[in-house]
Amino acid sequence: MNKNPLVSILTNSRNGAIFLDDLFETIDGQTYTNWEHIIFDNNSDDNTQEIVEARSNKTKYIKSKNSLSLPQARNAALKYCSGKYIAILDCDDLW
């Protein structure tokens, strides 16, 4: 049993495929290891889905059927988070 609480990393993306390699690198560079990564694809028409699906099983991909505002997208994505804590890291952000 892991004594460290699960952290849900919540990423919203709308046509953000260009940023995903750097995003994954910054997450993988962290020393905290008890996390899940939820990518909420806000109805992208780029190759976001293909990039995310090639990722590890710690990343969950959810695609919205409609384009949402950022607050709506974040609220919609929250129901997929299982962690005790939520860390918001949008697709063009780095840690």
C-alpha cells in the first residue's frame, strides 16, 4: 500500500498536440510517483488522441463531444479524477 496520496493531474487540451511531448516530459521528471494523469481533449481535430494513446497506462484519455469553455472542460474532467488532490496542468504548461 502506498502511503502517499494519489494525485490526479488534470490536463485540458484543445488542439494541443504540439505541446504534449514537453508536457509528458515535465510530468515524468517529477519525483512524486503516486499519480494519475487525466487528459481531457476538448474536441480537438489534431492528433492529440494518437499521441496520448501511445502513452503509459497512468494516462487516461477523455474526449469531449463538443467544444467547451475552459471552466466547463475542467468541471467535466473532474469526474474522471480519483486522486485525493487535483493538480491542474494545461497542455501548454510545464512544471
